[in-house]
Amino acid sequence: INSLRKFLVSARATIGKTQMQKAMDNLKNISGSELVAEIRKNNFRLTIGDVTFVLAESHGFCWGVERSVSMAYEARNFFPEKQIWGTNEIIHNPVVNKNLNDLGIKFVETDVNGAKDFSVVREGDVVLLPAFGASVDEMALLKERKVHIVDTTCPWVAKVWNSVEKSKEKGHTSIIHGKFDHEETVATKSFAEKYVVVKNMEEAEYVAEYILRGGCREEFMHKFAQAVSPDFDPDADLVKVGVANQTTMLKGETELIGKLFERVMIKKFGPQDIKEHYVSFNTICDATQERQNAMYKMFDAEYEAPSSKLYTELEGEQIGIELQSAKHQERLSSRAKEDETRGAAQAGTEPSSSSSSGRVDLCLVVGGFNSSNTSHLLEIAEEEGVPAFHVDREARLGGASGSANTIQHKPLGTQPSEAMAERGLVVSEPFLPPSGRHVVIGVTSGASTPDSITGACLQRILAIRGLAGQ
């Protein structure tokens, strides 16, 4: 891995600080929206005619995605004549990826089993590493091909890798909170020698119980067949552990999983030896949690933190023991970064988006159909009993004319792969109340969604209401 790091440094195209700032400024012009900016500046709430838009206070591009897309555009300027490849979609947004494709940036294709065909990449080509990174094997292959690298990996994702690699050197198994087949987790686990991926608190508690009390090895291996490292042995490889995370998972759940495993190791090995058996990673990015909290705030509801019966039992047994994983750690504030790039909210002429003066009538969720963090936003709306529609672009609204009271959207039950293939989508008609009846529309977007797409969707709604141009 050290040799691969040296390769990345030597092959990396150097985009200077001034160039990067220029690229970020250019992206604002490409991905921004005057309408969305106006709503932000008006305390996240704006009325036009008989429509009130209520914008979630945290929405759209997170800082890591914004940085990644800016670098991808700048790569085209930096290498105007070279063939540029992406090892994956740069982010989970079809419109952004198509725009890059229109600039001549191609993405390495995958077969039905998910294997990538790197045979198209030639010596001297330029290769973009996407926001969620690339695996160690992919980087080794790129080293052999002698390519130029533009590494757009989110720094917070790279921080997860560094923590996993350091813990590996000390003999710790990485317990990764994520989805085993997500591109980011695929990259993260490639930096670990031993790992097990848990997708939720239920799976984390299963592993924790196994550490404490043992269990059926065959059952464990069957349950995590696709989520453990080769030759994984749950009886030997869970003696020393550290917890890492896929950055798009919920912050609250990752934090509780980390504390759970620290208390498990304290019970099994004693507080005096905890540093030998557990390592705490500071790898949490709050972008996903911020967007979900903003949804609850918009609905005048509250996020309920996850709970664990096992953790509560252990906490009661270990009163007075301070946890490494519970200590305050400096973390990236996605909200602060967003305010830097988009401008902070200002007191407007209307109440804020969190005001309970009027519950939203329906919610528009904008983002790629294969974006897991966007799907979670849809889940919250449905959980709160608010009719919600997940769209990936403005063409889903208004039908062929662009002004019909109709919307094509992805319901929660449709798998992302099906929706990406234009299957399993639903057409709702009408989805807005009759003109003349005031409607309050909640608006949010996933971390891979530029404001330009969200703004275009809102313009379609205005066209449907006969308010275009207002």
C-alpha cells in the first residue's frame, strides 16, 4: 500500500490552490440555482403565487462532492487533449455524470457481476478516482498502466482509509459500518487485512454478542458471507477490533456502534487492557445526518437516536468508565462548509423552514435513484406521513408539455437498479392540488444533487401552477 501511495503522489496531476478555487467558483455557475439561492436567503421559505416552497436547511451537494465534481471539470481543462476515464461514476447523480460524459470523460464499464473492464485504459490516459475512492487492487492496476491520476476522493473518505490501515498494522480487525457492496465500502475494506461489514445496529449487536458469548460459527459465516474478509475466522479475528464507517451512514448509529464495541471489549478483557483490544476512529462526517435532521426540523419533528438493549446493559455495568469513543473529537462540519460556498441563510419576510405555522402538504425529494442518502430522505417523509415524490431530474415533472399536473417518481419499494433502468417508476396525476388552493411544498435533495437540478424541478412546479417567470 505504501508503494501505491507513492505512485498516487507521483502520478497525481497537481491542481493548485488557485486553480481549485477557480474550479469551485466555476462549479457554482454551473450547478447553482437563482431560485434555490433566493429561498435560502429568505430563511429557507418563499411564497410565489399560491405556492410556498420550504427548503430543508441542509440539502444538496456536500463539501466533499462539490470538491470532487469541481476537480473533474478542472481535469478537462488541465488535460484538454487526453482521454479521461472515471473508475466509477464520479458521484451518484445521472445528470452530473452525463454532463461530464458530454465533455469526453468516459466511465469504465462493469459487467453483470460488477467487474470493471479496465482494458480500455491506455498508458498516458488520465484517470479520475471518484468521490468515494478506489480500491487498492484498482490503484495497483492503474500503477501498471502508467496513467495520470486526478484523485477526487473526499478527504473524509481518505481519513477512514488511513485509520483502517493504521489499525491493521496493530493487528486490529476493522468492523465497518456500511453496505458491503457500496463503492466506498469496497474501497475501505481493501485497506484492511481482516474486516466484517455491519449495515445496521441489529447486525452490530449480533457480532457483539458473538464476541461476548460465542455462538455458531457456521451461522455467523452464513450471515456475513459477503461481508467478511477472505479466510475470516470469527473466533480468532474479533479479539482486537476498531470501528470504521461508510461516510454516508448515519452519524448517530455509527457513534453508538463504536461505543457498543468498546464496552463489549471492556467487559471481555477489562478496562485496563482496552487500548490493546479496541481502537477508536475519528472518521465520522455529519453531512448525511445534517440532511436528515433538516428533514425532521422541516416537519416539526425530531430525530430519534438509535438504541441498543445490549449497550444499555453494558453501560449500566460499567458506570464511571470513560470511553475513548465518547470523548469530544473535532469533526468536519458540513453545514459550515455549505454556508461558505452557498451563503448563510438570512432573515426573510416569512417564518423559517422550521416554523410550525404551516405543515408542508407534500415533499419533493431530488436526487439520483441510486443514491442511498437520498432514499433515506424519502423514508423520513413517509415516516412522518407526508406524501413525497423522489425524482432525479426536472423532466420527471410536467409530462411532455412540461406544465401538466403529473410527476413520474421512484417509490421506496423500487430497487435502485430497476429505477436506473427506467423500471418500477410510478406516475402520479394529479400530484398538486387544484390551482387557486394554496400548497406548501417541502423541498430537499441528496448530497450528490446540485442546486441547478433542484431549481429546475421547482421551476417545473411553477410552470404547472401557471406561475412560470414569476
